[in-house]
Amino acid sequence: MSESLILSLPSKQLPFFCPKLPCEIVISVQAKKQGENIMKKMNYAIRRTQVLDECCTIKILIVVDGDNGDVSLIQFNDLAEHHSEGAPPFGMGYILDILEQDAPEFVKFEVHCATRESTYSESTQTSQRQVEVNFRFTPDNIDLYDEIWLFGYNGQDDDLALDYEELNALHEWMNRGGGILAMGDHEDLGAAICKDIKRVRFMRHWTRSQGVPSRVGEDRHDTNQPATPEEERGEQCMRFENQSDNILQPLLDTIDHCILAIPGDQGPLRLFPDHPHEGEVYRDGEGIPPGYDDFPNGSQPETIAWVQTFIQTSVKRAKGSVESHKFGALGVYDGFTEQVGRIVVDSTWHHWFNINLIGMKKTNDQTNYDRYKIFVHNVACWLAPKQQQKQMYLRAIWHSQFTSQVMENYYISNASWTYKDTQEVLKAFVSESFRKDWLSLWYPKELLNPEKESQDGLSHEWSAYKCPHWEVLEAELLQGVITEWRPLILEMMRKKRTSVEEQELTELFEKGSLQGVWNAMKHWSEVINKQRKMKEMYAAKIR
């Protein structure tokens, strides 16, 4: 009869992307004696905390603008109050907390805040954050960062629009792999910062000439949801303040993508904060005018989530009636395929501000807020340059070696189970989308997402009939990495060493991953040769 043992696992050992994992891990063993022996041997290795304690650090610069003469219109604090007709200032301190305090265990987000205005002043004194003023995009100012997040308020004709030198510095930084998150709101809000940035300028409606959504009128993008049955029946007017409750709008026609993926079996993000007048993201590539070469080699951005104005004839709205229409909420560009940085655009920064998150944050049921936090982490991780992507993958695999499920394998002769159990741990705590995305740093994306047929009905070059399943490719890579790491981990467990340098671990990781990919290609070619021989054999019978 098998029994279970419970080991205490330090919080720093928690698997990557796991929002909540109990600190007690149950280890199933075949017999009590075997379990006691394993527990004794594992005790040293699991207790150790000095091995690769440093997280993969992603440096994020958040830039805002907007000033009404008294206070800054976008503030880095906990401000979440409604003002006259929903006017600013708006606080975004919740997002900073999500990044800095609730980050996944093996990545650290280092956030720096700046405004393009000459002063920064808050309507509350709750924030002690340093904010750089008069910020300009120069190589010296931005080369320190992996990502730049733009929350623009000023319109297209503002004096603080980016000049040629700033744009040139930003474009060079993006072409070296820097990631951009950009957004505004209704009309041309946010255009001063974003309207001229290559690629970004054609992924979202920024200027009046691009047909920006209005703030008032029936054509506005109003996604506010009724908060009570009385509002839904039209007995009461639906309030503007509903954007601050825990009743969220549904995300429609979502695409399988890293930033929407939730680990485990929870499915993708399905709900999003609502707002009475949003902006709009262009449909896949529709914003690119003829003659522009912003997107290399014909590559295009992709709209990965849509939302729809809530329309019900009985509903009375504070801002008047509204037409029903669906519009783009989130757009992405995967620049890695063209050796440039990635981009995410949002229809409105109200999907990120305290005033729209407070309902989720303050309710007893934290399910929606927990899923939203994963979304924010996903955006920050997906935008990171390639080198940080590899380091996150390295740490996900490394720390999984010190979970109970994997650690047991280091005391048996059949080492092949180690990579299999590592794969099971990753399945539970890293979304399938991210696992595929990390694998694409070594394998062609078409190989990881093969098509059965092309549009003309002919067999596709990367047909699923010809390609191995992506988890087989992952298993080969994991086996290669763990083969290189295994002697190192055994030395640690035998107390022959107590720490490992990151450079050593990275070199072994690179060597093992390349060997794993080579093994996968070798096995694949062997299968293809067998298929060719079978085809020739059956062809001979037909003749």
C-alpha cells in the first residue's frame, strides 16, 4: 500500500506562473520505508535557497503625459475616485503593485515611472514613488529598459508630441528587440506620444484622420454593463460609475495567445474591465496604408480579442443610447519573427486604471482579479526581449527540478522519468501558449502549430501529418537540458556544492537545449525515412 509524505517547500521554490500553490507538497511513494529514505535525501536539496536566487529581471519604463495645471492627469498612486463625468485624474497604482508585489516567483519586474510634463503632482499623498519629469526618448534614457509602456493622455496636436530625434531613438531601440505597450482612450487621447511610432501608429486608431471613436453620441464604444436587475430592465438609469464594479464585459473571438492564456485548465481570459467610451484597435493589418514598410517582409499585426457595446433596448444610459457594434480591444505584433521587438496595443487605458479595477480588487471573490493579474504578468513577460524569454524558460525548468514530483527521479536509475515529470510540472504552472512560445526560440513556429491543409486543399509544407506533436519536441529539449544539469543537481544533493553560478547554468542550458533539438530533428528524419520506405512498399503492391 502506498503512503504519502508531506514536505514543506519554501515559497521561493514555487513553480513559475503559479499564482497560488500550497507550501505543502504531497509526495506519493510505494512504501513508507522508501518514502522516509527519499525524504531524508531530499531534505538538504529542498531546503537550499542559495541556488540561482536571482530572478530574471525585466526592466519596464512607464511613460505618461497630461497636466491640467494643478495635478497630473495620470498618477502612479492608489487614486480610484470618480470625478465629474468620469474626468481625470486617474491612478494606476494597482498595476504597479501587480507588477512589483505579485509577480510570478521567478521573474522580477523593475518599474521606472516618468512623465513628459515639466512637473508631476498628485491629488493624494499616498504615493512615495519617484517620477522623472520632462522625460524625452534618447538612447541614454531608454537603452536601460527592456520594455516601454505608454499611457498617453494628450491629443494629436499637443506640443509634447515626439520629435524626429525621439522617434529615431525609439525606433532603433525597438529594432534591437525592445517591447512596446501603447494605449490611449476615446477620440485622439494618447496620440501625442503614440501616433508617429512605427508599427504602433497603424495598429490602433490614434488620430482623427484614422476615424477615432467619439466620447459622446450613439457611435461611442460604450461597454459598461448593468449592475442591477433594475438597470437591466430600464427601471433605473445605468450609471457611469458601473465601470468600477465587479461586473465585467466579455472578451469575444479571442485568439489563442500568450497574453490571454491562464495556466492549468482554466482556459483563456474571458472577462475584461468595462468603460463608457473606449478607443479602438484596428482589425488585423487594416490600419496599414499602402506604401509604408513599418512591418518587415509583409508581416502583420493581429487582433487577438474583441469586445462589443452592451446593447439592450430597455437599458437607459447616463450618456444616452448607443449603437451595437463589435470592435478590437487588444492587438499584438510578434516582431521576433522579423528580429525586432514585440508590441501590444489596447483600445483604452481604462482596462488598466484603478477606477476600473477597484471592483475586482475589493470584492470578496478574487477570481476575476487573480485572472486579471495573470493577464498583466503575461503582457510584461511576452513583451520581453528574446534573451529574457530564454532566461524565464531556464528558471521555469530549473526550479521545477526542486519540486517533489521531479526530485524523486534523482534517486532512481531511470533518469528518463525526470524530463517527463518536468513536463508535467510545466503543464500545471505555465500555459500551453507560453510553452510553445518559448519553444519557438529553437523550433520554427510552423512546426509547433502545423496546419492540416492549406487553403487550396493541398497538403501544407508543415502538415500535421508530417510534423511531430509539439510536446514531443518539448520533451526532447527538456531531456537535453536535464541531461546536462543532472550531474550538477546530484552534486548539490550530495552536499558537494551549495551554489551554482548563473553563467554555468546558462551554458549548460544552451548546450542541452541545442542537443535536444538536434535529437528531435534526428528522430524526425528517421521517421520520415521509414514513411518513405512504407510508401514505396505500398506503391509496389499497387503496381
